[in-house]
Amino acid sequence: QVQLVESGGGLVQPGGSLRLSCAASGSYFNIYAMGWYRQTPGKQRELVAAISSGGSIDYADSVKGRFTISRDGAKNTVSLQMNSLKPEDTAVYYCNARHIFTGSMSWGQGTQVTVSS
């Protein structure tokens, strides 16, 4: 099972930018679809962005045009560039890896993103 470690969260003013990174341990990074989810208290975890092993990308409507997901197979990392941040983007962000054959999923520990003036 792949191990995931996120970094890059923090406090930013509205309109600002943050970049989240997720490092995956182990081999065969290219057989995992990767994604970023977020969760706020009392709400279900929601998909923010996903990138398949082949590079296909999906975004939640709420972040289209502002967030960009990317993956680096050489470094076993997936990143989320977040621009034009809004207070409603405040959440704990989780990195996710889904095995493309078995469907098994792994989660990172989460990183807090707070957008506030």
C-alpha cells in the first residue's frame, strides 16, 4: 500500500495562492490514480481534483479555473496549485491514491488550508 505525506498548507488571504504537495512512497506510482479531497467540520469529504495514471484530469466545478493538479512520475509526487483562493476553500485537504486495478485507496494525514483576512 502506498504511503502519502502532504505538505504546503497554511494561512493565506483571499485572492492569494498556495501549493500543496503529496509525496508517495513505494513503487509503481504510475498504477495509482491520484486526487485531492477536502473536508470541513460536519461535512462529507469532497473531491477537489483528480488525475489518472494516464494524465486525465477532473476538477470540482467550484475550483475550475483556479486550481491545477499535476503529477510527477519521476518524483512520485502530486501537486495542487491553488490560485484566487476564497474563504470557502478553507478546509483540511487530503491526498488520495487509488489503485487502478484493485480500487484500494490510501490517504494522507491531511493539511489545513485557511483562507482569511
